[in-house]
Amino acid sequence: MAEVTGIKEIIKPENLVYKKTKLMTDKVLSYCPGCGHGTAHRILAEIIDEEGLQSETIGICPVGCSVLLYEFIDIDWQEAAHGRAPALATAIKRLLPEKFVFTYQGDGDLAAIGTAETIHACNRGENILIIFINNGIYGMTGGQMAPTTLPGMRSSTSPYGRDVKIMGNPLKMTDIVATLLGTYYVTRQSVHTPANVKKTKKAMRKAVQYQKLNKGTCFIEIVSNCPSNWKMTPVQSNKWMEENMFPYYPLGDLKIPAEQITQKTSNSEKND
Amino acid sequence: MAKIRGSIVVNIDRCKGCEVCMVSCPTGTIAMAKEVNHKGYFYAFPANPDLCIGCASCAMVCPDGVITVYKTKI
């Protein structure tokens, strides 16, 4: 392994602060440079590792850029048909209720072909975690327009920008599932800065805890970039995401458990 | 007061040169190399190693997890 190092005297095992988790395999990620998928994978692997769930986790792979996810994280996986991951996760969780079951899906998978599965799994309150990567485009197949593509955003099938009169408005999937009674924790995060990575990791840890307590569906949307299909450099695409995606898909919790709300109000009352 | 010093190790073979680490580094430690790795990417490297504080911001945002971070007090 070729590597470059900083000050060599500091590099000792006792000074180690951060190292890629062992759950990530040595396989080189198949993503384009700067893609948010890699960061999302690593956070997920870190959470599973830190919670000691490696042998207790079953993940459902989507169809899309992250279709080869089973090669990158060293846990049990099952590949689902396009968009059908929540249905498969429902079956697995009902048969093996003691396992930690999650799906990892993109916007083409979850919000287009799998809309019905997603909404009904969330409505039934299946005790699973759904991780939704939203980059507003079909990444793998060449940048076609997705349901989440922003108004006026160019893609290979909307070369003059998305015209909402003809093509409809972007689908805010996370807002829809937040209104359903079956969901317990719904949040929207991103992974483009260190602070956002920490917040996303915290959200995932909460979701793992809620699943242990059989609370209901947890839904985490990660607003991500697609440098190749947005035709920008990774740094430019992160900036574009902040300026254009975040106003339409604002970050933050959309639905938090009722217990937390009462806790927060009682805390603020104390402060008053 | 004790000074905190950090050091990073970059796995050149796996770096895809996306520059996200360079932008997220608060001290300007990281720069992109003038040479390319075997895949043809301009890899990241600690150009100013003395400035590193071991905050691990670069490692946290690196999509490919190529950065390992060490930190100590001097």
C-alpha cells in the first residue's frame, strides 16, 4: 500500500484518532470521486460496528449506484428487486424479529418505482430502518430525471430544465412518510461536511436504538450530491447542493418521538 | 499550555482526488499532489504537516475512507 504521511513521530497506535472501520471491506468503492454514497456507507458501518451488531444485522441492497453495497460492508445482505426493498425488509424483520434490519435506497429506487412499497411499509409501521439517499437524479443509468429532481434542474431527459407544468413537482418523500402514523422517527440529513456527518451518525444511532425498542419505522433521508451527472466537480456540487437542494429539502428532524417532545417542553418550562 | 499536534496517513492507491478533504481541513494542512496515482487521480497529501491538529475532519468526510488520523499532546 502506497501512502503519504505527516509527522512520523506522532504515528503510533496509542495516538490513533480515526481509522476506517474494519466492517468496510478492502474492495475499492465503485463510486465516482466525491460521491456521498461512500461517506454514508462508512457511517453506517461505523454504527453497526460500535453497536456490536455485525452478526445481528441484515441489510437490503437496492438497485441503483449502490447495488454492489453487499461487497463493501461485511454483514449479511439480501438483494431486492428494484424498489422492493421495504417489502423484503418487512418479510425479514417479521421472520427474524431479533435482527437489526435496514434498507439502503436511492431516490430512483425509493421514490419512483418503489413508492408504493415505501409508503405502505411506513404506514404499517414496520420495525425497520429505511436509509434514503436523495441526489435528485438517476445516477447509475446516466443522469435521467428522477421524481426528486428540482424544478428547472437539467438532466439528460430534461435538457432544458424540469418544467413543472409538464413534468410535475419534485416529490418530497420524507415529508410524506412523516405524516404517516406508522413512522416513529423521520429525519433529513446530509454528509458533505464534518458537522453534518456527525449529525447523520447520531440520527442513525437513534434509529438503531428505536428498532431495539420495537418503536416503528425509522426513516433517514440523506441529501447527497452526484458530481458526475450534475456535471460539476465534487466541491462545486457540494456548494450547489447547499444553495439549491437544501432550500427545497431543508435539513433537520421532521418527526421525533412524542416522549422527546414532552421532555423538551418540560426542559424549556424549567428554564423559564 | 500543551499543544495538540496531529498527523495523517493517506492511502494513495485508493484516493480519488475529490478534494473534499482539502476543503474541510480547518488549518490548510492538506493539498492535492502534482503527481497522479496509478488510477490517474491527483491524490491528497499533507502539504503542511506542521499545521495538522488531528481533528479528523478530513477523515470524516472522505468518501473512500483513505485517511487515518493520529493525535497527541506535546
